[in-house]
Amino acid sequence: MGMFNNLKLNMRCPVCNKSHDFEIEFKFGLLDLHEYSIGDKVEWPPFGYPTDGRFNGEGYAVCEASPPIEARHEFLVDVLVRNGLIVGAVPRLDREVHIKVELK
Ligand SMILES: [Zn+2]
């Protein structure tokens, strides 16, 4: 209920341009708070499995280097699934401008 999964990976933050470990939250596959890493096979519920194992799903990322709340570096990503395996995540700055850039 209200569950999601996590993907741990190292990625460059598009706001501060530094590479960090991220925990990306996403809501596809079997939602059981599974912690995925790159190369893991996605677990799916009995329905809705992408038959060719190819899928781009939305994920949500917060940069660990960002300041709290107002100036947080948060952005959406595409979580890339190929042949049933998670192969990466790409920031989707075009899709949601919920990035709050620090004003100086
Ligand atoms: Zn950042």
C-alpha cells in the first residue's frame, strides 16, 4: 500500500553537476520496497509485464548534496529497463520542472 521501490546508483546531479549515490524512488514492477541496483532483474506482478522486457519508468531523485527543503535538488528520471534488467537512469529535466535552483 503506497509502496514503491528504490534504485541505488551513482549519477551526476543535473543541478549541482556532482556525481553522487542516489536512491531513486519508482513505482513500477512489484511494489515491495525492493532495493535494486544496476543490472538487477525487475520483479513484476503477474499482470502488466512488458513482454519484450523493455520499459522506461518514471523515478524520483533527490541529490544528497542539496540543502534541505526549499533549495533541494530534486528531479525526475527515466529508469531504463532493457531485457528485463535495470540498466540505468537518465534525468528528465524536460518533463517536470520541479527543480528548485538556489538563488544567490
Ligand atoms: Zn545536486
